[in-house]
Amino acid sequence: MPQAQLIGVLVALSFTGTARQVEELNAAAAAQHLQIRIFNASSAPELEAAFADMAKAGVGAVDIAAGPFFNGSRSQLVALSARYSLPSMFGTRQFAEAGGLIAYGASVEEGYRQLGVYAGRILKGEKPGDLPVVQPSKFDLVINRKTARSLGIEIPPTLLATADEVID
């Protein structure tokens, strides 16, 4: 049996959602016959070290877990992905717009729209505790084809056709 492709998962331990994300990633990777390895970083120097470690480990692609620290480190993450020629996936479209390869996640704009709906309902007298919890229903898939070309990656036309935005 051929060796499974190794996917690096970059997490910041300071983010409370990490354990659940890693659990879901392990299940998804196993279903696709992939292996994942977790790399931790919670500071700029740790990001540098994590990318160097991923390159040494032979990681074929990187999934950047969602979290406030990484959102504030967008430029550095995109630059490190490019420097180490590691295809990287992010959770919000702003990363792909900044030069990341691909972003897939809940639509931030739709979240703000829903926030406005909730605020309106509260202002009309509804009690916050009576409002339902709403899960995201709109997700954005953004592909940066310019970054794909620089990494020598051919994006399948069917994936490009399903993307919400393709950046050239």
C-alpha cells in the first residue's frame, strides 16, 4: 500500500476551538487515506519554526486552523506558505485575497447580515434568550489561481466552476 500524503495542520493552542477542529480533521483525513500532523504556533517566531518543521517533515499541504492569532498573522502566513512552497488552505476569503491558495469557510458577510437580523428582532422586543441559535448556511470558496500557478498546481476546472470567486 502506498504511503499516505502528509497534511500539516497549523493550530494555535490558545484558541479554544482547536481540539474539535483537530478531531474533525483526523476523521476527514482517515476517510481520504491521508495522514495529518499537528504543528503548533502562537507567536511570530513559532510560525517561522512551524513552517520550517513542516518543510523538513515532507508536508504536502497545510491547513491553517481558524483562530484569532492566525487572523492577525495573515500576511506572515501567506508569505511563509509561499517561501516554503506549501499549498495552504485557510478559513476566510481574506487569506486567499492576500495571496493564500484557497479559502473555504462560513461567509463573514452573511454572519454580519444575521447579526443585523438578530439586533432588529431584539430592538422590536424579542428576548435574546428566546432567539434560536443559527448555524452558518452560506460558505465561501475562494481560489487564488495566481498562487496555484506559482506553486505549479493545476486546479481542476470543476473545482474552479464551483468556487464563489477565482482570483487571477
